Amino acid sequence: MSVLTLEDVNSYYGNSHILFDLDLEVEQNEVVALLGRNGAGKTTTLRTITGTVPRREGRIEFRGEDIADDSVDKISNRGVKLVPEERRIFPTLTVTENMQVARDMSSGNPRDIQEMYDVFPVLDELRENRGRNLSGGEQQMLSVARALIQDPDLLLLDEPTEGLAPVIVDDLYDVLSEVVAEDVTVVITEQNVDFALELSERAYIIEKGANAWGGTVDELNEREDLLDEYLSVG
Ligand code: ATP
């Protein structure tokens, strides 16, 4: 069953046209990677889905319903949760308080904080620490945990490994693999192609705000030419 459909979607920041006739399809329980160079339009695609891009055109459907004209809040209440690139946690609140606030904001059936501590043992050890005292990797874990506690229908992860040390990236991978195994539907954007492809079943490559390629990760792994053409740095 299709969870998310984008068809011929165009997005703009003011007069800047950023996404051009973009198509995207995400099925129930799938993990889909959005790949592309810096500035290709990955973040804008996620913001278009959540409604935070001010102007957009085209068909955007979530579980068969047209959400193109929904407000940001309404889309969030439908269960679409974004973990943004800049980790949004409360610096003066403790880890537990950060989770509690996210839980209180949930419109559905939030999970228990203890459940999150079982998935994120790193956070369990830091319960009473304030957000501002966590390392970048710990903040990223908390950011993901805050989205997950709301039991999202669709989880959007924007470059979760950005700025993280390799050993923390491994920890995050372990946590996200567990999350993915729990049948959450996920769209993940990454510059770290290997990380994204390890987690995903299908991938889209975006170039200059338009679809450049789409297919399974197995297909993509056979296509070094695509990786060179669209994903090599520089
Ligand atoms: P990155 O990895 O750098 O985040 P990306 O693929 O996520 O890359 P976007 O952040 O979606 O790319 O940016 C797509 C284009 O939109 C870029 O040309 C960028 O300069 C532009 N852009 C992004 N945010 C804004 C904004 N708030 N106002 C105007 N232009 C923007």
C-alpha cells in the first residue's frame, strides 16, 4: 500500500524554483533513500512533504489523501515526523524532559519513554543530562528518539550522520536498523551514500531539483556509473 505519493511536484523559495516536476513513491514499511549532491534539493523535498516550504505545486498524497494544501500542523498530526538536519532538542531540558515534551506533543498514541531507552541505551545512561551537554551524536540520537516516541506513520530523516564521528555513525546505524526492523516507513536523505543504502530498499537520485534515477538499492549497487555521475563529491 502506498503511504506517500509525490507527482509533478514543484517547490519554490520566494521566486527561486527549486523542485521541478518531482515524483516520489513510498510504500508501507519501506525505507527509501533520497540521494544527490549538496544543494540537489533533498532537504527541500522533505520540507515540501511536511508543508514547511512556502510554495509548492503538484500532487502530494499521504495514505491516499491529498495533503498538498494542509498546514504544517495538520501534516504533523497525520503522523509525518521530520528529524531535521539541525537537531532540534531543548538545550536546557534533560534527556527525559526532552522526551516527555515530545510525548506530550503527540497527537496519536505515543510510546513510553522506557521503550525509547530500551532502543537507545546511550540515552538511558544520560537521562538526567541536559540537552546542551550532550555530544553531537547523542543529540542526534535524542532527536531521532523524540520523533520515534510520537510513533510516526512516516519518519523523515534529513542527513542523520552529518557531522558525526565514524564510531557514532556506527551506533546510529545500529539504532536505525532496529527502528527499521520495527516496520516504520522511512525516507532518509544522506551524503553518506553507503549508510543510506545499507538501511534502504529503494533509492531516488535527485539532481538540480529533478528526478535523475529511481530503483532498488540492488540495482543501484550495480551502477557505479550513477554513483560517479550524481553522487561523487565535488
Ligand atoms: P544539502 O545537503 O546541502 O542540504 P540538499 O540536496 O538538501 O543539499 P536543499 O537544501 O534542498 O539541497 O537546497 C536546494 C536548493 O535550494 C539549493 O540551491 C539551495 O541553495 C536552495 N535553498 C535552500 N534553502 C533555501 C532558502 N531558505 N531560500 C532560498 N533558497 C534556498
